[in-house]
Amino acid sequence: MPSITIGRHRLDGRVILAPMAGVTDLPFRRLCRRMGAALAAGEMLAADPRLWDTPLSRRRRDHSGEPGPRVVQIAGGDPRAMADAARRNADAGAEIIDLNMGCPAKRVCNKEAGSALLRDETLVAQILEATVRAVDVPVTLKIRTGWDASSRNGVRVARIAESAGIQALAVHGRTRACRFEGEAEYQTIAEIKRAVRIPVIANGDIDSATKAAQVLALTGADGVMVGRAAQGRPWIFREIDSVLAGLAPQAEPDAGELRDIMLLHLRDLYDFYGPEPGVRIARKHIGWYCRGRPQAQAFRQSVMQEESAESQLARVRDYFDRVDAGHAAAA
């Protein structure tokens, strides 16, 4: 199976976890890597030096026990600040610096960062050139296809990125105006892939192994990036990898494996955040794991009320015991 090379790093697969604020923390990244993700960037960090040493930023910079290459994503609109932030993170052990020019959030775009930068190609070039010069690790870039349908400039931005020394490019198949609505369009990604020689990663609406294979065929991209579809389904990476390798599609985890995945994830959250914050953060992940499961609504309502790590874990074990008992009775 073809592989992706980013600078000195040759990835073990073609499926990458998309960075998502509030989701791709260290416990989730480690889990997705175990489940087959070839790469997993940390949550977006602001380039603003006033925010570098906040508790949130320090936690987002934590890559303890994470398999390499370790990726830090930064966002900002000032070339000097972006270069300084890249240098600081590379010095702290980041092995790849990823630049965010794709985030559609108002709080980011209002600061002339994220996908707002796509409206100013001169500034894009300045930021990319300054950041690449500042570090000796590979620099990658994530973009959208443009600001809106009337200014879909992804191909021009991709060429600017390649000229600046960017070593891989992830493209979400929507404009900023689309946010996450409607269907992703892949034609622009295909045009970008034809326009540059660096690896191109297709992103947007990839929620199954079948869809991943279709997107690769449509775009000619080197790999795919999975975001929301990995929430509650971290095994999607191994499913896609299996199909791309020409193997039979993997079955969904059975109840026993799903229980073990959830318990491992929850314990990692408690260790990382502390018991009380970990319990609160775990609730959203439990909700995602529950989607489409038997007796999911009652379980979700009960587990959301638990206040301690021990009781939350007990609820998860009890739920799977009931599901197993129900399956045994039906048999």
C-alpha cells in the first residue's frame, strides 16, 4: 500500500486523525493511534504568546507517551508570532508543525486567523515562509477550498504553500462559508492534487472505509483525514486501513471489545485531567460511544448523573453486563 512521507517521517498508514478542539486531547490521540491512525495532531494552539503558558495551553502541549511523530497545530495571523510559536514548540519536542488555515469558527476568523487567512494570499505566503524558516522540522498546512463559493482559491493557496516549503497539505472539501453544512465537494481537492507535488490529504465527510476509498479515487489524494466520524468510533482508522490494503472489511467491535475500549479511554481521561474534570469530559465521549447501541438512552441518562470515576466506570460495566445478558437470553 502506498505510504505518505512528510519530511523525514514516513507514516505507517494513509488515515489521519483531524485536529478538533475539545476532542483530540492526549487520551483520544493515543487511543486513535492504537486503533490505526497514522498521525494525530494536537488541539489547536494560539500563536499569541500571552496564551502560551495558560493551563489550557500547557495541557494541549502535553504529548507524554504519545507515539511519534508528534504534531502541534498552531493558529494565528501574524508571521512573526507564528514563527515564534513554531520555534517554541519545535524546541519542546514537536516533530511536525501544522498550521491552521481551515478553522471556520468565528472566534478564530474574527482574529484574522484560521480560514479567514484564505482571503489574503500575500499574508498566507508571509506566514508560511516565516514559519518554515523558523524551524528545522517539517511544516504542514490545513486549509479549506476557499472563503466562499465565489472565492474558491484552494489551488492558488496550495501552490503558494508548496513554494514556501510546506511538506504536506490537508484540504477540507468545504469553503469557510459552508462551515460543516451540506456535502463536501472533492473536485477542488482533485485540482489541488494535480497542481502540486507534495502529499495532499483529503478531509470532509469521510465516515466509512467505503467512503474513504471513494474519496481517494475521486481526488487522487495521498491519504484521508477523519474527524467527527472518529468520535465514539476510534476503530474507524483500522477499518479504513484494512480496506485500503485490499483486505476484507473489518467487523465492528463486539460488546466485549467496545467495553474494554471505553474503560481504557475513561481511565486515561481521569489520569490526564484528574478524577472530577475527567468524569465531566468523559460524558461526551460516552454519549458518542452510545450512538445506535441497545438501551443507549437509559444508559446515557444514568451515566451522565454519576459524579465519581468509580461510579462512572461501574455504570459502563453494568451496561455491558445487561447487554450481554440480553444477548444470551435472546440466543
